[in-house]
Amino acid sequence: MRVKIERIQQNLENLACFGKLEGGGVSRLAFTREDQEARVYLEKALESEGLTVKVDAFGNMRARRQGKENLAPVMIGSHLDSVPQGGRFDGTVGVVAALEVIRVLNELKVETRRPVELINFAVEESGRFGVGTLGSKAMCGHLSVEKLKSYRDNRGVSLYEALKNFGLNPEALDTVRINPGEIYAFIETHIEQGRVLEAENIPIGIVTAIAAPTRLKVLVKGRADHSGATPMSLREDALTAASEIILGVEKIAASEAGPHTVGTVGYVRVSPGAMNVIPGLVEMGIDLRDIEKDSKDLAVTKVLALLKRVSQKRHVGIEYEILANEPPVALSPKMVGSLEKAARSLGYSYKLMPSGAGHDAMYMAELTQVGMIFIPSKEGISHNPAEYSSWEEIARGAELLLETVINLANETNQ
Ligand SMILES: [Zn+2]
């Protein structure tokens, strides 16, 4: 291997100090002091490699290693921010792998035709403002100054204010936008956040598509009556109706939509919530995901029909609101091919797989050809201090990134 495991480990351990939690893990929310410390660390590391860091108006950090020709760069990286009570690996692994690639290219004096650019996306996690992958959305032109003012953290600070407090210029949001063609290719290295690779004992995942969610908030309205005085035949129990919906969502996702459909009811709020009162109102959230749009649309249609059926059968009112309905993203077959070729040349076994979680790569796919490398996550744990991937596995992912970057950065056209 050309990448150095000790250096990767050292960087990950050093970065884990910023926002370090007592029992391991980190809390490094976007645009906080901890985030700033991690950014300064990265900037110093890049400067010591002779690169200059540029920060755009939204806080995305970019640093370019020049190529021999004035061509669009190959971009690599991920994010340094974390969820509250998060792990040391989510996002950071992709930034550290990219940094290692730059170091090895310098060490071995590799000259590439295209520049290679590292990126640390700002506000990837939704942990602070309730919405995520904002740095890449800004690059695609999907944000507006009004939206920046509307997103708030739990202390009421708007994203607009947070950007200003961080020394950035939210009014210059338009300057963050980049045009398709300005970047030749983007590759993100990330932990899998699931247990597929570990279960199958495969060291590398090559992502073919990123699943996207449709989210529904559902209100089931029954009647809150006395639990002793109301016979079973006269009840309008919102919770028993909600239970049918929960089991129905599971059945639809498991066997009635597509092979990759997943469906979850992640929360249920019951009121009045007393042991001796029949539940009169239930609020719940349904999250449906798929990598194929048709299958997801089918699942949504079936869930809506289920709501209607349960409402009629149980004499309860059911209202719903669609909170999000994002289309799944297929990653570039050419990038998948480039990653497969590099993996084969390194002798690494790999698995082609979808990503169930969202990433900046999703939005970058609007701008350029995108590839993603997955590294196994121990027991699939993520967004948790127990998150873990071994140094060896991370180094293997970085080596694959290096090999792929060298190939891509020497291509002249698509
Ligand atoms: Zn992440």
C-alpha cells in the first residue's frame, strides 16, 4: 500500500479530539467552535502539503493540488461536521482519506494532468439545523437567502446568523454555485453505516445508487373515551388503528413494493397518553426509501391506500402531510466502472451496493460524474459514539481512492 495506515490513524485520532465526548465519539455540530478547530487542523495539514485552502461563502473548504494541464479537477472529500453524540468516522474518514491521497501524490511526486481537489462540505449533517447536505445543495444552487434565514437550531439561531457568526457571508450565497463541467469527477469515501459489508466479510463497497426518502407525517384521529366505561364495539381507538398502519407499512416495504424498498415508522406520539383513556389522537412519521423511483412511488401509493382502508374500517379520521419526497440518485456507471477497475488492479474484493443513507454525493451528481467508496462499519453502528471501522479497512478504502484518482486525473475527456 502506498497510503500509510499510521498517518490515517493519527489524523482520525487527532480530529476526534475536537468535540470529544467522555465515552468516545464526538459532538461536532456545524459552525461551532469544535467544527472550527477541526477546520483549522485540516487547513494546517493541507498547507503543510503546499496547498492553499479556499473557503466559499457557505463555508465549504476546497484545496487544489495543481495538475500539468488547465483541466477541470477530480474532487475528493466528505464532511467534518457530526451529529450530536456522533461517531469519529462518519464524514471524517472521507476527508482523511482525501488528505492521505494528496500526501501520497506529493510524497511520490506523482504528476497528474488534471488538478486534484479536496473538499470539506459544510453542514452535511442535519443535527444542528434540521436539514443536511447543505454545502452541496448550495453548490447546486438549491438554497436561497430566505431559506438560510428560515432554518434554525434548537436555540433559535438561524443558519443565516450562524454563517455570519462564523465569519462567512450568507448574502454572497450565489457565488457558491458552480456550473456543471467545472468539476471532472467527484468521489466520496464514507463508512457504510449499515452491516452488509461486515456480514458478507467484504472490505469495500462500491456504491451504485443512493436511496432517497419520502416522509409522511400522519395524524390518526379517534375518540378519547373512558377505558372502563366504553364497550369494545363503540371504540374509535386511534392507537389500534395506527398499529394496523405500522404493520401495513412493514408489509408493503418487505414484500409489496421493490426489492430494495425499506419502510419505517420511526416515532409515534399518543395522546392523551394515559393508561385509563382510549387513545384519541396518534401522530406518527413514516419514512419510505428506495434506490428506484418506480418502486418508491409504488410503495407511497400503497401506503396512501392503506391509510384510507384503515380509516374506513376503524372509523377514525386520518390526515397526512408529505414532508419530503426526494428522487433516488443513480451514480455514474462510468465511475462505478473506474472504481471496479482500480479495485481489481489492487486485488481487493468488493461489492456493488446501494447507499441507504443520503450524502453530498447525491447533489454532486447534478454537477458531475460521481462515485462512492464504502468502508465496513462495525455492527453497522453509526451516528453513535460506538461507530467503528478498523484502520486497515479505512486505509484500503484510501488506497482504492488513490488508485482511482490517479487514473481519473490522467484522463483528458469523458
Ligand atoms: Zn456522513
